[in-house]
Amino acid sequence: MERTLEKNSSITWEKTKFFLNRALTYSSFLLLPVWIQKTVELNIFAQSILMLFYLIFIASQWYFLGKEIDHRLKIYFRANSSIDRILYRVIIGYATMLVVFNLMSFIPDSIVRHFFWGFFVVVGLFYSWPTRGKIIEESVSTQFTEYKYLDSFEKTVLFLTVAMFFTSMPSFPFMSNLETFKLLVDPEEKMNGQLWNYLYMNFYPFRRFPHLINLGWSMHLYFVSLGLYVLAFYGILRFFISRRLSILGLFALISTWSIAIFLKKDVYACATTSFSVLWVWAILWCVKSSTYRSGLMFGLLCYVGVVMNYNFVFLYPIGLGLLYFFYLKDSTDWYRTQFVKYTTLGLFLIAVTLITNVDLRFSEEALTFQQLRHYYSSLLNRKAFYALSVIGAISLIWMMIAPKSRFFRTLTIDINRLKELTVLALCVLLVSLFADKDLTQSFGLLWFVVFLCILPLEWIFQSISRLRSRRNFIYMIYVMVCLLDSHFEGRIRILYNFYQSPPDVIEILKR
């Protein structure tokens, strides 16, 4: 009895200590907008570093907001990896903040700043005080505990992947005004005004500094879009293959010179062409989660996709139909009906987005087979590692036709889930052929090509699972193959030129 009372009395101190630590950290990041405004006279490199910290702060707010929504709605799910849990909460938090900031954009400019700062102060206090004891034991770092067990090879490849991700940042242009920025990013006007309202409110403290808000918008479109793209692809890989090869798959994806080429042709290509992998991951995760409340995330993700490109609206009914009639067919009718009900919030927001869009022109930017063939051949020409995708495609077809073949006895991949992935990839291709090529151009199908490359490697590594030294040797050979044609020095040169001589202001050409 005395021990119980002692624990109850000490929990107050533990909560207070946690609150002070969290509140101090949160306040430091919340002051970043004020500090960044003081760096107008500094070089572009220092401004980029501080803006990156601000983006990390905003992304953490998405995670904590999604985590709190989980707790309030009592959403308990099964996760295949820790990245699935993080990505799921970030998507829910991002969509929620997208709605909140759009509602905030209707407030008059004279008082909107009070709501902006008040919002972050309120949520900061709410996140800082532990409403339940489990929060004290949990943190964002605890979501990455599995990566403590990575060996030296895996840590090296993961470090190279992160380095490639940051050094692949393109040379952002600086526009004279925000309307010019919108015209460059979205010349066909496929994006909804909700995105621009959100970006304006998200970077509201920098509204008096066009240079800073231009840099912030550009970095947001690159780091957020490509960051979610990479995390979703890793989540897909972990559904099928080991953690070691999943890390190699990430490195094979980010190390291709095609990424720099895509961003050179269109600096903001990753903003819309990265959505297909998120959609595929979301459907696979909804099946794995074993909870009908995951329909909330699927609906909100489709809403975010429609905000980015109204042609992505076709993915909502296709995904919902596949889940209801095929992927969740072993669940009860009540379970599937509840799943559909939880997607209705996303459906409502999608309807509002389409209604408020200025001009809807469906199927005007469809993909052709000639473009698809040229796209695939260009990927192979820029990275020799992708030649394995031919073997992977043959293996994929063979596994689905003859899953009990003696050649695949050592392979432990779930064939049914592999069929689901193939169907989803074909759906993305069909929507791209009939609706919008953004789903398969640039970053659109790059992830699936890399997946096909990793598939035969999984078979090789499972076949020699007892030969650890030989596995490490073969692993490093493929890492070196990816590294040698990554043009890492070219990425460094692009980034160096950007920081040494940023592009001049771009103005709208007179027609």
C-alpha cells in the first residue's frame, strides 16, 4: 500500500519534468520564425538550414497531431514496421492541419496572426503536458528503436541514402511574387487553392519577406513530397522483403541520376508525381492494420491527393472498391461498411475541393505508350542497376503463375500480397493512361522499377541465408554498383552553384 502511494506521488514530478523539457524544446522551435526573419542579410545557406529546422518542426506537429487523433478516436492498429506508424500519423496530421489552416485563411489579415500564434501555443501546451503516463515513456525516438540493431553495412547504406536525399535538392528559382511562383509550379492549374492557402498560413511569419517565403515554399514542396515518397516506398518494401534489402532499395531509388534530371526539367516535379506510391502504401497498410478506423487515413490521403491534382480523384473510388470487394473480402460486411463510413470525411473534403476548383479538365494530360516506353528506357540508360527490373518482372509473373515452383521454395514472400501490389500498380498505370500522366511520370513509376530490381535479390539472399560473410560481400557489391553511377559529384555541384549564385528572379513572360 505504501509503495502504491509513493508511485502516485512521484508521477506528478515525472509529469512536471516531462512538461518542462517538452515545453522548452517546443518554445525553441516555435521561435524559429522570429530568428529566421533576422537572417535576411545572411547567405542563402544559413537561411536554408534554419528553414529546414522549421520544416522539421512543422512535420513533428503533424506527427503529434496524428498521434493525438489516434488516442481520441481509440484507433489501435497493427504496423508492419515503425515507419508505417510514423507515416500514418504524419498523413493524418498533415491533412488535419491542411483543413485547419484553410479555415484560418478566411480570418481577416488584421487578426489572423493572433490565431496563428495562438494555435501553436495551444497545441504546444497540449502536447507538452502528459495527459497519460504512457506519453512519458514514449517519444519520437522510441519509434526508431529497431534501427539500433543495424549492422555496420546497413548503417553505412542508410547514411549514404540520407546524404543523397539532402544533396539532391535542386536549384530553386526565386520569383518576384507569389503569383509567379504558382504559375511556375502549376501552369495547368491542377492544384487547388487550398494548397496555396495552407502554404501561406504555414509560412505566415515570413509574409513580409518574399525571398524567405519563396525559399520556404520551395523547400516544403521538395522535402515534404520526396520525404513522404521515400518513407512510403520503404513501407512497401517492408511488406515483402527484409530490412537490409529495404535499405538497399531506398539507396537504389535515391541514388539514381534520374532524380536530378527530373528536378532539372521541373524543379517541383516531386510535388505531384510522388503521390502514386503513397496511395499504394495506404491500401496495403489498410489491409495490414486490421482496423476499420484506418479508413479515416485513406479518405484523408485521397483528399490531399485531390488538392495536389484534381485528376487523382479517380483513385478514391478505385481504391475503395478494391478494398471493399477484394482486399477485405475475408472481413465481415459490418467491418467493411464501417471502413467505408470512416472514409466519408475524406469524401466530403474531396467534394468541396472539386467544387471550389476553378477549372476542371479531366483526361487532358493522359499518358501514351510511347511516353511510357521512353520513360522506362531512359531509367535503364541512366542506371545500370535497373536492368535487374527485367529479371524482377519475369520473376513476378512467374511467382503469380506458379507460386509453388521449386525455384521459389526458399522465398518467403506473401504471394497474395504480391498480387495485390501488382494490381495496384496496374491501376495506377491505367489511371495515368486515361486521366493524368503525373501518376507515372518522373517519380511516378520509379519506385515500382526499383521494387522489381530488389525482388530477385531477395530470392538470392534467402537462398544463401546461412552464408553470412558471402551475403555481406554480395550486399556491398550491389551498394557499390548503385554508388558508382549515382553522379554524387554532380549533385554536389548543383547544390554548390545554388548556394554560391542563386538563380535570378523569374518574371512572367509577356504573351
